Amino acid sequence: MADCPKCPYVGLNLVRTPQGVQVDECPECGGRWFDAGELQAASADPAKLAAALEDGSDSKPSTRACARCGGELRNRPLISRFLRVDYCPRCRGFWVDKNELHLVDKLLKGE
Ligand SMILES: [Zn+2]
Ligand SMILES: [Zn+2]
């Protein structure tokens, strides 16, 4: 069971998004963990998203740890410079805070 990168010792719940993607959601802070490929599977433009994740420029160390492997996350932009996520270079999963999830929805619709 994965723990929330933000809230110590809070376990993540499995939820299904309107796009039909199963993601882990924190019951405390409402943020979501996307495993590698989960967001790509629902994206309007999977190739663009994959290319954006390959581009590691402008990434900085994050204070949080990966929900899956406990490794150090990197804080980085995802496609839009307005959306910054905590990305695990090892698992290729990433964490999105609740207040940024609407930006993910926009990405999924290709807006
Ligand atoms: Zn949390
Ligand atoms: Zn990891």
C-alpha cells in the first residue's frame, strides 16, 4: 500500500477518474498519484505527454518521497509551465496536488 507523499502515514485509496483511469488518491489532501502510463492511457495526446516526461529540463529536487519506491521525487513542469508535478525518475510515476488536478483534466482533453 502506497503512502501519500505529502501526508505522513496516510495511505492512498484507489479511485477511478471520469476518463476511466485508476489512480491513487489521498483521503486527506485529495492529491493523486499517477503510475507510469496511467495518465498517458487517458490522454488526448499520449505521444505529447510521453515526450514532455522525457524532457527533464527545469526539474528541481522535491522535498517529497515517491509513493511507490520511497525514492527522491523531482519537481518539474508537465507540458504546461503552470502545472508542476513531483516526478519519480525511477518509477516514472508522478504526484499531482489537488489544486492542480484541473490542469491535468485540461491536458487529458488536449486543450
Ligand atoms: Zn495527502
Ligand atoms: Zn518511485
